[in-house]
Amino acid sequence: SGANCSGPPSHSGPSVCSGGSRGEPCTKCLVEIPYEKMHWGQDQRYLSCSLPMKWGEILKARFTNCSVSFKTGGLGNMLVKESFESWLCLQDHPCASNYPQDPYFCFVYDEQMMRFVPWGENAELQLINLHDIQRVMNVKN
């Protein structure tokens, strides 16, 4: 399951993808992530990082009054069926120490506990290409 990345990988390990839906393969490879990054919630630097919201609350905040900005996708080959299947990077999270250059902090969603588990800063994980976001913003303006 998950997409296969094409081109020379910068890391060895499973791919993290976006697109697709439950049971279907991802459609776009985002980045190759080393296996050691799968220890979600165990990085000492981020033990105090939290996202005390459920998926429904995040979506409601985003689509009701645009008060939450995030990017999300599937875990591709790192997926643990019915446990860890998706990631979310929240903009302007206090744990994003590379603010304002990279304001995103990322979580994986624990399907069993129904909570977000800290993964790390986008500046390190590179799940979101900020240059693409800036290019889209420039087109809109």
C-alpha cells in the first residue's frame, strides 16, 4: 500500500504520501522518511507538544471560520492499519521553533486513542514544501 516514490531518494525508508483514501493507494509522494522517524510521540524535544482537538473539531474550525490552517496526508508505507494512518501539520503551532520561516508542526493521528501524537517540526520532516505554498499564494494575490 502507498505510492512508490520516483527519482533518487534522499533517505532510505518508507514514503509519506498524500491523496487517495482509505484502502486506496496514495497518489502523490511527498518525501522519503527514514525509519527512525516512526517513533511517534517519543522524541524528547516534543513531549510537551500537543494538539488537544479531534479531527471533527479541526475541520469545523477550518471550514467554519478559517481559524485553523493545516496540511494533511496519509502515511503511505509507514501506515499502521487502524492505528496510525494519517499525518497533520498545523500552521503556527507553538512547537514550530523555526517560525516564521517554517511555521508548521506535525502530528500523526492515533486512530485507537483518537488523539494527535507529536511527530516533529516540518522544518525537519519536510512533509510540506513551503516553496509550493508560497508560489500558490503569489498566484492568488
